[in-house]
Amino acid sequence: MSDKILIIGSIPPPIGGVTLHTQRLLAALDKNKISYSFLPIKDSSLFKIIKQLLSHKIIHLQISNIYVSFFLVIFSRLMQKKIIVTRHEEMKRYQHRTKTINNLTIKFATAPILLNKQSYEIGITLNKRAIQMSAFIPPQSTTPLPDHLINKIISLRKKYRFIFCTNAYNLSFDSHNRETYGIIPLIDVFRNIPTMFLFAATCNPNYINYIKKMNISIPNNVFLIDEPIDYPSIIKATDGSIRNTTTDGDALSIREALFFSKCVFATDCVSRPDGTVVYHDTNELTHLLQNFVPHTTCYVSENTVDRIIQVYQTI
């Protein structure tokens, strides 16, 4: 395969599910000696994007902005390019105008990749070439936690029965004005379970500022990590991971925790991978945590990289 593939997206920083997926995909393509070009969209003008697009045969979009995606899909098809769109968000989250734009993007893409069953069921009605595929690519390595966090975990083990972790890309709110990542409700859950500890990796000062603004007290058994860390490292150091989101895609943190044989609790807002302990609300989560028994079952995900390469080769 010649250097005919153009991948458009972003890699860390900032750290997020989409940027990490893209970073790991590029590393895996390098490892498999697949030739490609990468265009970081946040540093590229429209002129540069179009110039690069015109010089490649296959375009792979790894971006969340549905308006930019729509424009690039339509332009690519007019220029007779093959364009793949990986939609990292749940399809049903879009409403009104954004739903129309997203549906048209999926319809006109050469090959839309959708990350869970619910999104695929919608996507296949719009485009018969739709593909359901997990976005999870295992990390090739992990960066150790800072010494102060390692020492803190060692100390906490002497005091608490179990230690859990959760994470949030940024402070955001869904269409019903609910905090998307559900960190604030989790603080209240652990306030009522004093024998367990929660690390919340926010990596963003917006959460700290919001909590202060809302006068929310943080109990002794909750710690907000507001510095950049490699989230798989905190997963490996704790007993389980919690995904308390109000809307979601194919959450990377869930796949990572399952990959490292950790228990995962997640809301039922979307379909979840096998092995996830699903709950409906924080009352049910509280009950599940109070009856928690660690397990060591490893759930092996599909080989996403091989499937993406296959799409490149057959599109």
C-alpha cells in the first residue's frame, strides 16, 4: 500500500479518548509498516486541509466536530476520494440540526465506523457500508504515576477496603444540563461509603473551579487528580474503575480497565462492552459498591488495528 492514506485528527495534548485512540492508531500503523500521512486538524488551515486531501486517495477522519466532518465528507466525495469517518460519539446524542448534519455525514461517507451496537443500528439504516468496531487499541506501554501518588496509594491501602478510580476529559454538560462525566454525583456516593476511596482524574482545573463555585465539599475519601497522568496507570493501581456518564461512546477508560482485568461499573446510558457491571442510577451503584468483590477476569477486545487496516486495503 503506497502513501495514499491521510488521517485527520488530533493527538495529545489534551488527553482524551479520541486523541489517545488516534495516537495509538498512528503508532500501530508505524509498527505494521503501513504508510500514511497525519494532519493535526487544530494546527491546520482550511487551505492546508484541502491541499492535503486532494493529494491522497483515502481520507480517515478522527474528529468530533460534526460540521467540519460534514464539509470534508461532501468535498471528498465531490473530488472522488474514499473517506472513512470514525464517529466516536453515540449517534442518539444528536438532536435537531446536529442530528441532520451527522446523519448526512454518515450517509455520504464511503465507510462510517460506529463504536457500539446502538449507533450501528442507526448508521446501517443510513449507509449499508456502515461498520461496527471498537475504538480500543491497547496501550503499548504505560507511564508510571508520580511518586507522590504512588506513596498516597500505598498509604490509603492501610485505611480503606477498596480504591476506585474515574476520569473526566473536561467539565461539560449534556442536553439536559447534567454534568456529563458524573464526577459530582460520585463524590456524594463515596461520601456515603467511608470505607472506600475514589480517585477522580480530571486533569483539568475547570472541575476544581466548578466545585469551589458550587461550594461542594470533598470528603476525605475522594481525591481529585488535577495534573496530567497516564490513566491506565491509575487503573492498574486501583481495584476498579467507574464510568458515571450521562451520555457516551465506546469509552476508552472502560476498555482499558477490562484489558487490565479490573472491575468496571458504568451507567446504562449506552450499550457497554461484555464484562461491564451496568447500573441505572447512583442508588444502584451504591448497592453494587457495598457488595463489591474484586475479580481478575480479562476480557480480550477485538483487534481494532487489523480491522482498520483491512478497511484501508478493501475500501
